[in-house]
Amino acid sequence: MKRFVLSTLLLSLTVALWGCGGDGNDEPAPAATINVSQESISVPASGGEYTINVTTTGKEWGAYANKDFIVIDAKNTTSQSGSVTITVAANPLTEARAGEVTIMSGAARKTITVSQEAAEEAAYYSPDGYTLVWNDEFDKGSELNGDDWVHEVQNSGWVNHELQNYVNHTTPNGKFVTEIRDGKLRITALKENGKIYSGRVYAKRNTGWKYGYIEASIKLPKGKGTWPAFWMMPVNFHSWPADGEIDIMEEVGYHPNYVSSSLHANAHVHSNGTQVTHDMYCEGAEGEFHTYAIEWTAQNITTYVDGQVQLSYDNRGLGTDDWPYDAPFYVIFNLAWGGDWGGAQGVDENALPVTMEVDYVRVFQKK
């Protein structure tokens, strides 16, 4: 009886081993193959749109680009044949640039290289007598360049009784308050776990610039409670308003499309009604890109909206109380929520999330 049981067990084990073994029926399926109608694209500086046909032996496929100046639109991705349209933006730079589009199906990958010619001349307005010394076109990576930019990190109520918490890149749950997407800097105010979060970023915080022409293209958000701004503060700051503040553009959501410029100093400050400020209606400021700029010299500060003068103020020779603007200042973009001005008529949290977008910022100085 024991011998019969042992023989039976040996037979069962042998059958099991045969089942695990070597007829090859359980080998992993071969990786998918991907074919594309074009593996490289040469693009002129003016940009262009290209359609690539895709076939794969896999059940489905997808595509992504590794550069923000390349936008893709894939069709029929759940079939074994389809197409991807690759749109390349105009190159504003006087140097060539390159990127890649990757087609993926299962573990298989196929790369399409994209190379673009340089612009013959920089594709931006250069004021007479000025030379570009620094710019950010927000066309590289997904986050701000840490060599150029720094985030402010502060809790709500830090200044002006504002309601937002300023954080570095993301909220505690990982949602972006600042990111680079589609060639734009996006600053978003949002609500998470009962708190409002947003972004405030500084360009060249430790050096700044003294005098120049500075311009940015900005799309403002909509919503009661928003308070976006493009402004400047002194590098060597000790006290406010003695050291000065230059507000190139501000707007509040309860007064939509009215943008303002202001200068703050001991001799002109809003707290005692002596401020130097001016606002003007800019149709489509909320929801469309417009240019906001400052020309700043030792004798005068003039701000502009789409090339039209907004505010002009002369150095009257009255000393630093009236003109503390002869020192390096750095550029700031931020999106506040509520506060003394932004929340003067209440806030509407139903508007959240809201996003301020910056297409570029450029700094020119005289040689």
C-alpha cells in the first residue's frame, strides 16, 4: 500500500513538471513592433505642422513629446494604425533647438527626432538703444530654472491680510501652483483641504537689474478674489516703503480688466493718500495675453500696456524719499487671493482654481 502511494505521488510530480516545462506554449509574447512614416523632422524657424503615420503590432499605442515647444495630437490610438500630428512653435531664439516625440506600444518605443532652425533675428521687440540682457521664454522643462528663479514660501496673512499660502512648486498633496506648460509659466491659486495655495516667484533675486526696459506678456485670471501682479522690489531691502516698490501691473478680480501701475516710496504711499498710481481699462486683460512693460532710467519711470503709456513719473531731484529707484530691483510674479485690495469686495471660492499665465519676460539694458 505504501509503495502504491509513493508511485502515485511520483507520477503526479512527473506530470506536473511536464506541465511547467518545455513545450514553449507559456513563453512571453514578443514585444510589439512600431513603424512610423518618418523618423526625423527638420523644421524651419517659423515652425510647422507635420503628420506621421503610425502602425504597430500591439493592441494600442500612445505618444508624448519631451519639449514644450512641440505639441502632439494622436489619432486612432486604440487600433494598430493611426497618426500623430506634430506641431512645432516658431523659434524665437537665435540658436537652433531640438526635441523628440516618442511613440510607445507596450514595452516598445520608437523615437521621432525634431530639429528646428534658429531665427535669423530674435523674435522680440528691442527698444532703440537697448540690448537684451536676460529673458525667460518658458520653453524649457516643466519647472522654473533654479538658477534664475526662487519661490517665496509664506503662510496666509503674511502681507496685506491675503488668504493664500505661498508654497514651492506644489501643494502638500502635490498639485502645481507653478509649472511650465505649453511654453507658458502658469501660476495657479487653488483650494486644498480647506486652505488656499498659490505661487509667488522672484527672478534674479540676489542681483536684479538697475534701469532698463522690462516687458512681460501675461494673461490674467477671472474671479472675485484674484489679485495678480507683475512688479519689482529692491535687492537690498531694509524697510518699506523707504526702499521703494515698483508695480508694473496689478489687477483685482472684482474690477475686471482694469490694470494699474504704482510707485511706492516714503514721499508717495497709499497709506496716507500720496501714492503715485494710474489705472486703465484693457479689454480682454482677463483671458487674453497683453504686454506690460516699464522703461526705467535715472530720470524717469514710464509703464506701458500694449505699448500705450500707463504711468510716467520723473525724478524731481528731491532725494531718496521721493526717488529710491536708483538701486537694483528684481522681478516678481505672483497671484494673491483676497487681502486688503483683492478681497475688498469679498471673494468667490467657486472661481477656484484660477491661473495667471506668463508667455515671456525680457529685460533690456542700454550698452
